[in-house]
Amino acid sequence: MSAGDGRGDSEALGRVGEALLGCIAHGGLVAVCSGAGCSAESGIPTFRGAVAGGEGADAPGGDDGDDPAIALPLWSRNDPAALATPEGFARDPELVTRWYDWRRRRCLRASPNAGHRALAELEALCAGADGDGFVLLTQNVDGLHQRAGSVRVHELHGSLYRWRDVATGAERVFADPAPMGVYPPRNDATGNALRPCVVWFGEALPEEVVDAGLEAASRCEVFLSVGTSAAVYPAAGFAEAAGARGAFVAEVNLEATGLSGVADVSVRGRCAELLPRLVSMVRAGLGER
Ligand code: BV8
């Protein structure tokens, strides 16, 4: 395992590039798992750890501007892990749905950054004729990977834009940047409260995304963990499982995590800087073959 410095270690990044080129050469599977650090440079606050923003980023507690009713102290005043639970929702459905609506609108206003775009390009370089050479597992609920052009995306923890009736499960998409206005929002047909279709702590991930993660971990030749503290399970377990069976595991993250010590390569730095550099290496390598 080799770690990089704050600017990202070119030698370590070069090793990741070589592993990707080797995998692409014989149609192996590249799996990526992303976390909140990948969206930090789009101005979306992370849950934990250091934050390195880029254009427009600000640390949790910045100014929301358009909705004084839920001014940003909501984020800094409340522990995300406490709000992202069924108990938190049961205790105060108004607070929790205001928080999620604030995040939903903030993410709608955000734009994908160079790290998101690099992963979309990597998918195109890896996918191969049948598109089966790449899979992106994201813990993020902001939809920015898809807006950057990523196609084979599994949202492990759900989405801010889909909400469901707490009783019937009927889903509805909220894509309008205007505030929902009523908290909790209601299903017009039943009058029941709506909750965001995100996976809260203590809730099981949807079976299909767990299956996708397990399959990626069991088949991939290269597993990239990018912008995640690797602290939340079962998501963090997929990289570990891939490494345990001999896949090449690489980490790109601002700070060391529980995965750093077991990864083949762990590079310190910002996703929006390092991922484009990595994809440039792969593109150049493919051009030479
Ligand atoms: C479950 C959605 C069981 C909501 C989230 C072992 C196995 C299984 C479960 C557990 C287990 N051990 C413990 C558990 C329980 C728990 C868990 O993992 N707890 C942790 C805290 C110990 N897991 C669960 O509860 C899961 N459910 O297991 O259910 C079950 C089974 C059957 C039946 C019933 C129940 C559910 C977990 C999902 C929780 N939901 N989010 C929402 O978004 O509000 S988790 C939340 O954390 C977000 O999704 C977030 O994405 C995720 C992980 O965090 P990261 O993405 O990594 O973000 P973080 O801020 O932590 O780190 C960012 C990193 O980026 C930092 O390291 C930083 O340095 C770096 N960074 C910052 N800027 C940059 C950067 N890096 C690069 N560039 C930058 N610019």
C-alpha cells in the first residue's frame, strides 16, 4: 500500500492507472464506490471528516439564502446521523422533512464537478461493447453522478428526489427546486405523510443494490473507493470483500480511512483533481495501445 501526499502521489496514481489499463485490456470489471467527498466540490456538505470544497463549496452551516425558515443552522445544529433515522423521523417529522427538502433543493442547484465527470468518462472507457465493464455504487443521494453522464449507477442509500407514502409506499418524484412548503409533505390521495426514499441508519438497503454491490465485489478486477470515509456498512464492506479475494483496491480520499491500510494504493487528495488526472492516464494509455 502506498499513500500520496496532499497533492496526490503521481507514482501511486500511476499504479492505479496501470491496474485500470490492464483490466480494460481483457474486459475485466471496474467497480467504483463513491461517497460524500465526491460531491463536496459541488458545494454539498459531507457527513464527517475534513472537507475540501472546490467551486462554490462551503462547509456545513453555510448560507442557504432562499429559505430563512430553515436557515442552515439546521445542518450545523443537528447531527445528520440523528436525523437520518426512522426514530428521528418519528420524533419530529417536520424537522426531518424540512432538512431533507433543504438538502434536495441544495443538490438540485448544485452542478456535477470534475470528479463526477471523470467517473462518467471512465465508465465510457471501461464499459466495452456490452457496457458490462464498469459499475458505480454510490452512497450519495444527490443524483450528481447521473447528471454528469454516469449510466451504470446503483444508489446504495437511495435518492433525495424520490419520496414515498409512509403507509402505502406509493412513490412520487420531487424535481421542482421550489420548497415543498408543507412539512411533512402529504400524499394527496391518502393524506398520509411522505418520507424521502433514502436508507436511514438501522434500515436495510434495498435488495437490488445489495445484490449489485455483492456482485461487483465478487467479480471486479479493480475496485476504486473515492471520497468516502468507508465508515458506513454494508457499503464499506464491498471494497473489503473485493480486496479479500485479490482484486486491486485503490482509494482516493482527502484523509486516511479504515480502508487505507488494506487498499493496494491509497492516494490523498481531492476527487475533482485526482480523478481527472487518473482518467487522463487511462485515456493516454489506451491511445498508445
Ligand atoms: C443496515 C442516507 C441493517 C441518508 C446514509 C455492519 C454491517 C451492517 C450494518 C452495520 C454494520 N456496522 C454498523 C452498522 C450499522 C450502520 C452503520 O454502518 N453505522 C456506521 C456509522 C458505524 N449501517 C446501517 O444502519 C445501514 N443499514 O445495516 O441495516 C438491517 C438489515 C436488515 C434489516 C434491518 C436492518 C444503513 C446505512 C445507510 C445510512 N444512510 N445516508 C442521508 O443521506 O441522509 S449514510 C451516510 O453516510 C450517507 O449516505 C453518506 O454518504 C454515508 C457514508 O458517508 P460518506 O459518503 O463516506 O461521507 P463522509 O462524510 O462520512 O466522508 C466523506 C469523506 O470524503 C471523508 O473521508 C473526507 O475526508 C472526504 N472528502 C471530503 N472532501 C473531499 C474528500 N475526498 C476527496 N475529495 C474531496 N473534495
